[in-house]
Amino acid sequence: MDIAQPSNENKKPNYSAAGYVKVLAPGTVANLVCGFDILGMCLNEPNDLMEVKLLKEKKVIIHSADGYPLPSDPAQNTAGAPLIEMINELDSPTGFEVTIHKRIKPGSGIGSSAASAAGAVVAANHLVGNVFSNKDLVRFAMFGEKVASGVKHADNVAPCIFGGITLIRSIHPLDIISIPSPDLFVTIVHPQIEVRTKDARQILRKEVLLKDAIRQWGNIAGLVAAFMQNDLDLIGRSLEDVIIEPVRSILIPGFDEVKMKCKEAGALGGGISGSGPSLFMLSRDEATAKKVQTVMQEIYNQIGLEYHTYVTTINKTGVKIIAE
Ligand code: HSE
């Protein structure tokens, strides 16, 4: 069966001799416009850097390396909460000491909390001999998302762990499908305002009109088919959201203009990255992605809002071990 469930028996760790690992935990774009909570894509830039040390006692310690006020209580920390779940499923007293170099700003919409959660569980799994599957790691990492946004969702942590583009068909039970990723370029603009995922979820309507649901289903199915067939025009047509974007876009200055002008500059399409405020656009080549970046820069210069931009590609491997 292709679904991850907690096992009845705890796992026996096979400890790494080094007892230390350093990982790059990538940013992600959740939702991919039409697939609220069910589609996500992993990015090559930006990344958090995380260092994890093995402890031989049941304990999780969290340090923030660069002054970000991250919660130090592990149960309230997006990296700590998943590790508490993991050590409860090991049959020997095990713990982890985590140092987070936060490069993906919290509240950016580029999967900051997911990077911490996914980076922590991939690193920790490496230190116990990879006894857990990737789907187990997503199951643990969702506890970090719950700390961050009040709700478990896997559309950032799954692509962060698996790499590429993932479809989360269901989280109860967890059912994740990797979708082939086209060789597209991604341009991101992060206007320097903070949108908390919790707030961006609270403003959503709880009910959806059937006609909107039908349009959204068409777009989600179209987008998945387009990725599978590498049909770039169909990707562009399917990047439409009639349910979430009309509500959330009002939180993001310049949203309509960015979307319209980036498409005029040749982008296939795009929209809000996760719960925002970052916006992303997909382009078929690097030259177009850079033109799109210039358009974004011009708009935010004119608005007078500080921003960061990235031109990157789809990361097909997810969290990466870079030293041990
Ligand atoms: N699917 C989540 C949301 C992603 O849009 O609220 C948050 O990054």
C-alpha cells in the first residue's frame, strides 16, 4: 500500500558514526495557484542551512544561529515538534540538537516553516540510519506546520522532502504522488511584508460555489496533466485560481499588476506562492524568467516597497545533505 501510517513497532536506530550532519533545506511554492493544500513545488533557491547533532538521550534542543526569534521550546518550534514525534517512534533513547541558519524569512510564503521541519527530519533520519521512509518524514514534518499555522498541511513539506512537484491526494491517510517536473524557470518576488499563514487561512471563506469548484477541479486536473505531458501552454492555462486568490490577493500590494505585466513579458503564469506575500511566475527559459524579474522589480520600486527576487529552477531532489 502506498500510504504512510505510524507503525505499531518502534524502529531500532542504526546510529551514524559521525553523529552530526549539515543539510540545505529548500524553499517551496505551495498550492501552485489552483491546488490549495494539495500541490507543491521544490525550489533550488532560497535554502535554510541546518546542523543537527545526535544525542543519546530523549531530548530535542533548538538554537537559532542568526538572531531570528525562533521559539526555543521544541514543542513550539517548527523543527522541534516533528523531532519529538520521531523520537517517540524510536526504541532507544535518542535526541537531537538542532542549529537553524534561517535564510528563508518566516512569513514569506516560500515555505520557511516547512524548510525547518523537513530539514530537521531528513537530517535526523540520516543520523539514525534512515530507518524511516520519506512518507514517515512527511508525517512527522506536518507537526511543524501545525505549530506554524494551526493546521497540518503537506504541500510544502512533501515537495521539500521528495523534491520536484508533489500532489497530496489525502493527508488522512497520507497519500503523496510525485509528479514529473518540467525544466522550467521560476521567478519569485518577496515584497518585504509579513503574511502569517494562520491569518491568511482565517480570512478564507469556508464554503465554495459549485460553479467555482468545477472550474478549480478543471484547472487542477489540467495542471497535473500538463506536468505529466510537459505541455507548457496547458500549464499556463491551468494556473488559475477562482477560490483562494481573489480573497488573499488583497493582502499583497501590486498583485494584479505583477500578474498581468509578467504574463505580458512572456511568463506562462503564476500567482501567490503559498499563503503569500511572495509571488511566483513560471517561464519556459532563463531569459524570460529574468525579464519577469525586471518587471517585478520595476513594479515594487514604483510602489516603494522593499523586496527580494530570485530566479531559480525546480529542485528535483529536496533536502540535501552537504556535510557530516
Ligand atoms: N496551502 C497552505 C496555504 C500553504 O495556502 O495556507 C502555506 O504555505
